[in-house]
Amino acid sequence: DYGLSEADPEVSTIIDKEKNRQFRSLELIASENFTSRAVMEAVGSCLTNKYSEGLPGKRYYGGNEYIDELEILCQERSLAAFNLDGKEWGVNVQPLSGSPANFEVYTAILSPHDRIMGLDLPHGGHLSHGFMTAKRRVSGTSIYFESMPYRLDESTGLVDYDMLEKTATLFRPKLIIAGASAYPRDFDYPRMRKIADAVGAFLMMDMAHISGLVSASVVANPFEYCDIVTTTTHKSLRGPRGGMIFFKKDPVLGVDLESAINNAVFPGLQGGPHNHTIGGLAVSLKHAQSPEALASRLMELGYKLVSGGSDNHLVLVDLRPLGIDGARVEKILDMASITLNKNSVPGDKSALVPGGIRIGSPAMTTRGFGENEFISVADFIHEGVQITLDAKKSFTGSKLQDFTKLVTSPSFPLINRVWD
Ligand code: PLP
């Protein structure tokens, strides 16, 4: 039995190159993090070999005594991480990732064509919350259910709860989804609870981005108001790639969430759990810090932040006042080993060339960054934006592809001015 470098030098070399990329770059993608060596050890362990369809004590395969022990430990730690050690909440730790976890909830509590409302993707929501365009139902959620997204008030960059309330009263959704992929503020859970109650809807929070912050009690607590809470495990929570669903144990709107959700996970949508992931998840559960210093330095430098600041682990910068877009800035910063992503900001027309960038702090917090380091990060980003503005002056075309070709060509003088 050979190790990877001997058994498969090709894959081994690719992993080494990726490791080096991760090591040398400033990782500012808000949905990413660096897991610990201990988590990776569990993920790379013999747990991956075992089939264990079903739940602890009720498996469809033999030989699961240790897997049962592991899954119960993981459930206990997950509940404890969110102060849910009482009897009120249960958890399923088997979802393979965030999108499957969400679809499992929908499968559990909705019938095909039931109505749902989540935050629109161009306004910061996630695909799996029902994204569709005027031309196409993009996400499976919008194919199987009827989706009417709510949006931000474009003048404040905050969720337009008044409009959500009005629309919900007319649309009468069965499920309202809180949570986002690119929203720098807390959700107003009490307000959303009120709206959900008024129309007889379930209230779910997808806390994928902020679960580490919820666990550290530095943002509002969705468990106080929601019926169901889903999360990925690999973002601010710093675990392996996976998902979890937390549910109220008492019936809600006449539905026994515990059995509906457990059945939707298996046998509804999944087969054997990924036990190596469950092992890694049990090892993880650490916390991330808020990027306040980054946000205030960017504002000092004159940047416009969507919603005017941040309550959590990410900031959204609106670059449109500078006359540039997020795609070009992402490209230039990538060349300097600073990875973040272009992002739509309210009022944007194109998702491919959107007007903003999203900057997240979890990964670099894990690597020990504090206030001073994040101030320097803001300065680096500012430098990248200046370089992008210079590049734009010497390039009169509008196509991103051509711009990218220009700035990445060895003869382009700017390449030499990006710091190393
Ligand atoms: N929910 C939210 C809010 C997310 O931001 C994401 C991913 O970025 C997901 C769900 C989906 O997670 P996954 O990529 O693991 O399917």
C-alpha cells in the first residue's frame, strides 16, 4: 500500500501546487476557511470506508458500533456549540453539503409547487433559496417549488422587510428563508417571525456563512425565532465540507419536523452518510472574528460599503462609484495572490461583471490575523483598485475577456507593478 506521492505522483503534484497557492495567498473569500490538521486527519481516515445508512442504533448495515458512537458525539457537540443542549432542538449531521441540506428541508416540509420566499440571489441570497431569472428557473428549488424572492431596499442596502411583509401577505408562502451568501448585516429575526406567523409559514434560517459567529454569540441568535436552522460546516465553522439541519423537536404547524427531516435526508435524498466528514465535523467547531477593522479602513479610504458597514464576517464593497467593476478588481488582486470574489450589489444588471467585491475574514482569522493585519489588507485591496483604475485608462474596450488578456500579458507594464 503506497502513499499518495508514490501511488499517484500526478494528483500528488496538483495537491502540492494547490497547497502552495493556499499558503501564499491572502484568502479573503467569505465562504472559505482553513480547517485544522486534526480535521483533515479525520477526513482522510478509515471512516470513509464504512456504509451506515440510517441513524445511530437504526442502521441498515452491520459493524456500525463505532460509527454510532461517532455520530452521537457529533450530534452532541453540534447542539452544544449553539447552546442547544436542552430537549428543544435536534440535529441531523448527515447532509452532504449546504445545498443538499436546504433541499432536504424543502422535501421534508413542502409539497411540490408549494410557495417559498428567500432573499434574491442578485441581492445576496443563495441559489438554493429559489433563484430564478425572468427567462429560466435556475435552481432546483425554483423548479420544484414556486419561488418569489424578497430583496434589499436599494437605497439602504438592508433587507426591505416592509416589502417582504406586503409580498408575503399576497403570495402566502409556506416557507420563508432567512440567511444569505453576501449580506453583511444581521437578519431581523423577530420581524421575520412575525411575518411568517401572520401568513402561517415556517421560518428557516440558513446560517451557512455565519454559523461560527452564531456559535461565538457575536451575532443575533436565529435559534430564538426560527423553526429550522441549516448550515454548511466548512465556512466560519471551520469544519470539513458538509451540512447540518437543526430542527425544533415539538411539532410546528402540525408537522413532526424531526421525523420529516430525518426521512428527507435518508432515504429521501441521500444514501450512506459520509462518516469521515462527520468525524471531521466532530473535531472542528471553532470561531471566526468580525472584520470591523477592515470595514472601517475601507470606508476611511473612501469606499462605499453596501449597508454602510458590517455586523458579521464579510463586507461588500460597491465599486460602481469609481467606474470599475468587481470582475476586473478580482482579476488584478488574484495576480497578487489576494483571493476574493466579484459580487453583485443592489441595482446590478450583470452577474458576470457585477459592480462589487465580497471580502471575508474567516480564513485569515484562522491564520492569526487581527485588527492591524486587516487594516493592511484594506490597504492592499486599495492598491489593487488603483492598479485596476490605471489599467482601465490604458484600455478603452469594454469586454472583460479582452481586459484580462491585456493585464495578464507579460508585456503589460502593470504586471510588474503588482507587489510580490
Ligand atoms: N447556503 C448559503 C447561505 C451559502 O452561502 C452556501 C454556499 O456558499 C450554501 C448554502 C451552499 O453550500 P454548498 O456549497 O456546500 O452546497
